Amino acid sequence: MHAENNIAPGEPISGKLAVCAFVERSCLFKSLEQEDLNRLFLTGRLLVFEPDELIFTEGHPSSNLYLIMNGTVQVTTTHKKQIICLDQLSRGAIIGVVGLLSGRPRTTSVKALTRVELIAFHRKNLDAIIRNYPKVQRLLRTLFEAQLRKAIEIARSGEC
């Protein structure tokens, strides 16, 4: 199962107090006004992946941003027909930034290493927040640049 194709069936996060509190405290969304947070809660979806399940695949269209609530994922890319491990991410990490900001196909694949709970937000539901909150836009750009720098370093060194 790929999350990109499974955003609608995920459980809505609205009304789930622990999940909404986690989103509200995340580095990305903690500066939002309550009204915008409430709209975000209505659009967010909770997705669950079991170990070894693919969340998204390099080269596929990108339409969602994910916040890891629980579990660990592995981020990989392919270079010269070889799979390269870029990172392992867990609670609080944000994935899908490059695709969200660039609108291009995914540059990495992400797989669950453990049971993973993700909170997914579709691009169309984040556009207004990104436009109206320069701090969110700056943070996304910073994450984007950090991920690119790390990918370049790993490609040079060959180590995850």
C-alpha cells in the first residue's frame, strides 16, 4: 500500500485529542492560530503502516506531507542502480517536504521499519497555511535544504 494513493481512507484526526495535540506541538504547526489549526485537523488523516510497507516510492507523484507520530521509517534513493540509505526518521520528523515544495515526483522512497503512524496532509490543504504563515514556509524551506545537503553528503560518502 502506498500512502499517496491512500490519503482518503485514512482516519480523520479531528476529534482525536492526542493526535491533534501532537500536530499542534509540532515544530511546523505550533505558530498557527487556533482557527487554522482546526481547519488542519479537519483535513489531516492518520495512516498506519506495518514493518516493510512502502509509504511512498521514488519517482511517483507527490501530493502529501507527513508527520511521523510513532515508529521509524527508512529513507532511500537510487543512484546508478544502487539503493542508498539517506536517513532513518522517527517521532516528530516531517517527510515529503521536497515533493510538497517542488511539485515534482518523489526523489526518495520511504519504508516503515517498525509499525508507523503518520499524519498525512494533502498539498491543497497546506497551500493557504504556507502562504499565510511565513514561518511555516521558512521552516519547510530549511528542511528542504537540510535534506538536500544530507543527500549530497551521503552520496559522496556512501554511508547512511
